[in-house]
Amino acid sequence: MSTMTANRARPADFESLDPAERLTRPEIETLQLERLRWSVRHAYENVPLYTRKLDAAGVAPDDIRSLDDLRRLPFTTKEDLRSTYPFGMFAVPMHRVARIHASSGTTGRPTVVGYTPRDLDNWATLVARSLRASGVRPGMKVHNAYGYGLFTGGLGAHAGIERLGATVIPVSGGQTARQVQLIRDFEPEVIMCTPSYLLTIADAMAEAGIDPRSTSLRIAILGAEPWTNEMRAELERRLDVDAVDIYGLSEVMGPGVGNECVETKDGPHLWEDHFLPEIIGDDGEPLPDGERGELVFTSLTKEAFPVLRYRTRDLTRLLPGTARPGMRRMEKITGRNDDMIILRGVNLFPTQIEELVLGIETLTPHFILELTREGRMDALTVRIERHPSLDREVCEAATVVLAQRIKQHIGSTVTVRLEEPGTLPRSEGKYKRVYDLR
């Protein structure tokens, strides 16, 4: 199924949406200013880092009189969160913190986030809103293959599924053969996981002699890693589902900051009654809607862990709302500042190569990128598995085409190396595409 065909999932009736989803743009902006003023004061009075940052910038909470004053606030970075580890960013005493989550900390100290009961209530409501936008309805069964634990994905999705009135199947990640068995036995209509892991599940079904298109699954709500519209088309074709993008990050809330609407699939609508987005350029200056840059968020309702102008490193642009006219949407994120590879002066993202790979039918989507250094020059090798049903000669010819297209479209000369089926790592959550061996 391509994204241009009729959707299997049922779009929401506009009249049945919650009141915030039906607000006009002027009504949203009035609400945002009221909540922005509260959030800045709350952060200033209760988080020492924000007290210092706002004082250094010469900005007091009462100086926020319009949404344009947002640009006067200092940025917050992941380094700020790590420097205040573990609880220095909490704006409420610990006895009011109902739950703590944290990042994996693979590149340093983890970032730790907290939630009050009201924060958890808002989070569940926004994930439920996201599920409804995806076409999920009360009574459906949702196979939740996001990881449970300190990662926000599993428990965040879980609460939203229950809030909507759907049935949650809390499988978590990993044990792929068991995932396949439970999908066959429990017959869920919906699956939530990363796009790369859904591809792994589809491969496991095929290896077990199960047609991935024959299962009960009708909706796939996918996030936690960048993925392209070409990957969407591949997953929809292989599994006969509507594949919809859910967006979020732990520092801002977790999953459910925004979500695509199944009737349009044109990028996640951001839930702007709770989060104020902006796009900035390389110089840190705000860019107008429609221009591409780094996505920045200010929380508007968070009690335990407010964030002011948090730099996400995600690259996108803001666009007018469609299925939810009052809420702006963002272009599908296919790259992050910290995912970018600079190869002999050329900037490229793994998703650019994914897009080219998926455009060649004789190649599989299973590939990794290896960066090495040859003398003084960096080199990139694309290791990609051959299609199991095709002769090696056919797949070798396709690798030559891929190398030519990478040179033509991205401007870099790379080596493409064909691997046997099943030899590269498989995703069981967030997939690691890039291996820096320099």
C-alpha cells in the first residue's frame, strides 16, 4: 500500500476531538502566551539553572508579554541537563515527583526527567490524542513493542493506550520470535515500535512462513528514530498497514509531543497547547515557518521538569496544520545535527542513503554505514545485504547502481559491499546505522 491509497484506519471525526484540537490559530496563540508566562516564572523561581540563565540574559518573567518575547529566553541544551545530573532540573520537591525516567547515557551521563501526577495525566492524554489521530479507537488491541523501563517509550505509550480505552499488550522490545507468535495469537489491530524493529518483525514473519500482510495488524505507530517516507511505503507494502509517525523526546515529555493524522500522513501535528515549537538557524536566530533548521521546544504545562527553548538537534521545518488546522505540523524528521556525517567536506545523513536504497527494488533495506580513515582521508563503506531470492550477480549490479546514485544525489564517493542475508545486526529497538571506526 502506498501513502496515496485509501487509508485502512478510520480518521477522527473533527467534532469528536477534544476542545484543544478544535481551537483556531488565534485561540491557540492566546493560550500559549498565558501558559508561557506561567512556565517561565515556574522555571525561574524553582530551577537554579534557569534563575542563573535568565538573570545573565537580563530577562525577568514579567518581561514575557508576547510570543515574540520567546526569542529573548536563553537556550537549554543536553549539556545543561547532564551538568545538573541527577535532579538539578526538577522544579518541584522530590515528594511531588511520581515517576523518574532517564536516557541510556551511552554518550555520557544520562539525562534524567521527572513527572508529577499532573504531568503523567497530561502525558497519557496527549498519547491518547496521538493514537486517535493515528486511527486507533477504544476496544482495539495495541501490541506495544517499545521498551519498558527508564526509556520513556514503553510506559508512555502504555498509559496513552489505556487512557484512550484500547487494550494494551505490554510486550516491550526484543524476543522477536515471541513478538511474531503473540501477534498471531492475540490478533492486535495496532503495533507500536520503532520503524527499524517493525522491519525486523516483518522479516521474522517471512522466515517463519507467515505472510506479513495476512496478520491482524492494520495500524503501525512508529517513532523514536528518523525514518523516511520511502521506509513508510516499504512497511505499508510489506505489512498492509497504515504507518504513522509519532514524535517525542524524553527531555520534552516522551512520545506524544506530536503525531501524524492517518487521513493525511503529512508530518506530525504538534500539540501546541502544551509545547511551543520554533525553528532556529545555524546562528541560533529564529527562522520563519517553512524554513528548515533545528527544532526547539518550550514546555507550557510541565510541573516537575519545565524546559525553556530546548535544542532538540532534530532538523525539520514548521508548516500550517491540515487535519488539525489550529495546530502547526512539522515536516517528517529524517535527520539530526548529531547524526550528520561529514565525508570529505560533504554533509550527509543516513536517511539520505536509506531513501536511495529503498528506491532500488533489488536491494534490501538492511544496511549499515562504516566510517574509516585511509591515510588522511575519511572513507565510507555501505554494507548491505543481498536479496535472498535473487542471484548474487543481480544484487552486485544493484550495488554499483547504488554507489552511482549516492555520488549523483549526495556528492560523495562511497564503497558499497554486498553481504549475505542475515549477517548484519537486526534492530530490537533503536537501530544503530553508523559505525565510526576511525
